[in-house]
Amino acid sequence: MAILSTPSTTITTTTTQHHLSKLHHHHSTLSSITFPANNQQFSLTHISKSKLRTNVSFFTDFLNKPKNAESIKQELLEAIVPLDRGAEASLEDQQIIEQIVRKLEAANSTKEPLKSPLLDGKWELIYTTSQSILQTKRPKLLRSRVNYQAINADTLRAQNMESFPTFNQVTADLTPVSAKKVAVKFDYFKIFGLIPVKAPDTARGSLEITYLDEELRVSRGNKGNLFVLRMIDPSYRVPL
């Protein structure tokens, strides 16, 4: 934050009855009062304007002061609540969520999430723009009630899980591309959580982790989809 100060000015005057009468005559307009000092006319107008600019600048700085991550997270969670994980989100809702997420990403303090122990565990998906994951083309009764994603950074394994009524799962190998991005290669699907089916070689993608703390994770997929997840079990391990 910039430290603002207003320079002080010392004015030496020789007051006469004539000068006092001029001061009394103009007392109602402070910004136009003039004092004879060293045979010069010194106007207070510039002082008033300078103070005004200083006050406006301070007020603007206060309004534009960046929010911390906790307040942005709260704003994001409140915006997500009525959207049914994104299934009920309008285009305007998606734009609002995107704006909040960008602020949160800018406040990210975990610069290398793939090296962070905060990444490990089981996460619940609370918002996404992916219509395939939300299963919006299915009747509501046939959609998964909850979706999870687990990641183990040490073994570079990931697992996506659906809840009732399908219980489908898929596991994947991860290959780091950068400190926060991985290439994803799916290996096995489990239909109803029981029947293993080998994934085709084309079942690939990528995932970039753009925000991470002990409670919340934001990721972006290779198709441009946004994912917001909350931690529910840091001790969970993805099957090898």
C-alpha cells in the first residue's frame, strides 16, 4: 500500500487592518482566500484540490485492495451452493464463478502443487463446467449424486469415482508436465465399481492444478473445463 503524505507549507505574513478586512470579506470561500506573503499572492485552492485528490486516492486504494484467499473462497462457496455442482448454472452463473475463481487462482500460495502433500487424498467435486461429468443429458434420477477424485502425487496415480446409482470408477497414470500440470492416461474403468474394462489408448487428457490448500482445490482440464473440489479424506490412497 502506498504511503500518502501532503507537504506542509509555512506562510509568513504581515497582517494589517487592510489585510484583515480582505480576509473578512472573503471568509465564506475558503479555497479563494489569499494572503499577501513576501509581496506575492498565495492561493489555497491548490491545497484544497491536493487534499481532495489524496482522499479520493486513499478511498480508491481501499476499495481496490485485493481480498485474501479465505474471503474469496467463502465468496466462491456461497456462489456455488445453489447451482447443483454446476448442473443448474446458467451462462451468467458460469461467468460469475469464473471471475471469482480467477481471483482465487491469483491468491494461490501453493506454487508447486505436484510437490505438495496437500494434493494427496480424496476430493469431492462441488462444481464443474463439464456436462459429461454432470450427466446433464440423463434424467436427474439416473445421475450420480456425488463425484470424487483421488490423487496420490508420490505414485502418480489418480482415480475418479461416481456414487449411487452407477458407482462407476476409472483409474489413471499421471505424468508431470510442469510443477502444476500432468498428462493423464486412463487405464481401467470399473463398471458399477466391480467389472474391470481396459481403457482404450485414446483415453487421455491433461489436468492443471491452479489453486491448492488444505481444504480446496481448483483444476482445469484440457477441454477447458473447470473443476472445484473440497478435501474429504487426506488419508485415502489410490489403488496401484
